[in-house]
Amino acid sequence: MKWKLLWRRLSVSAPHMAVKSRRPWWITMLLWAATIGVAILIARWTFEHRREWSGIDVEQSRAEIARLNEQVEAFRRERDQLAASIDRSKSDAAIADAARDRLTVQIKALERENAKLREELAFFEQIAPVAGPGVSVRSLQVDSENSAQGRRYRYRVLVGQGPKPGRDFVGHLQLVVSLVREGRGVTMTLPNGGADASAFALSFRMFQRLEGSFEIPVDAVVQSVEARVMSGEAVKARHTVALTG
């Protein structure tokens, strides 16, 4: 029984005691500040040593970034210069194209003029010298052309006076077209009183050239064309060319 009594005495719980700190609050704040400062120092030391271990140099990196920014700016300036040069090249190309187009038009005009001059030269080469005075038909050409209304014929006539004419000749040209239609021979005289009478007027000292066109029905065939130099109602000269139709 004694051991039970002893166990009970030993097992009696002693009252708990609470120990309260008597430190002032500002010491606690200083301890916390010191702890935070030490943590910051440790973090900075760790960052610096890690940067050294990894080989990173902040100043060198900043210098490299500045150098790269300068290169980017230089590339931008070069790009702007190239864009301006391209714009100038496009403008020059447009001007060159316009000049080429104008030159092409001028060349075509010169070619047409050259062809006309050659045609006139060939026309004048057919002129026979006139021995005596007076008006004559130096040359007459008639060529057929197709048209929507029928058949069109273009004529070229050169009339002139003999050497050392005393005065200008004033009159008009008359064309007499002989053709066959529906098996019958008919004639067509130009001008026929229409508005084209002024195109047949003659007024010259040495020579004058006239050219124009006329049309005939599709079912007609031209046999010949006669050019007459008229002074009023009098025929001063005439020349006839035969056509094959």
C-alpha cells in the first residue's frame, strides 16, 4: 500500500507557471530591425557572389545595351535613307517613263512625217517637165480603200503652170469618175455641189497639190478617173488614169 501512496504523491501535478518577459518594446524593435538588416546583407552578398560566379558584369551589360541601341538607331537612319532613295528612284523612273512615252509619240509622228515626205518625193518624181506655158495636170493618183458604206477611193492631184508664169492661176479642180453599175456606164462628177467644194479650189503661182477621197456604191466598178483644171466653165487642162475596178 505504501508504494501506491508514494505513486499518488509523485503523480500529483504541480501548478503551471507563466514567465513574462520584462524587455522594453524598443529593444524588441531593434532586434527585429537588426534581423531584417542582416537578412538584407545576406541577400545582397548572395546576389553579388552569384553574379560573380555567373560572370555577369552590370556595367559591361549597360555599355553593351547602349552600344546596341546606337546600332539600332544607325540602322533606322540607314533605313530612312534607303526609303528616301527608293522614293527618288521611283520618281525618276516615273519621269523616265513619261519622257519615254513622249519620245515614242514623237518618234511615231516623225515616222509618219517621214513616210509622208517619201510619198511626196515619189509623187514629185513623177512630175514631167512642162516645155510650154499654161496650166497642166502634172500627176494624178487614185487608190481604192474599203469602207463600211461602199468602196472609198483616195486621190492625189498635182497641178502647175509652165516656167515663169505671169500671174497666179485661180480656178477649181473637177473629177469625173467613169464607172459601170448594173451593166450600164455612168459618170459621177466631183464636186457635186456639196459642202466639199472648197476642197477643190485652186489658187497657185507655180503648183498646187490636192488630195481627198470619194465613195462609190458596192455594186459599182470604177473604170477611170479624169482630173480637170477648170477656170470658170472652161477646161484648161485634163489628165485621165484608168483603174481595174
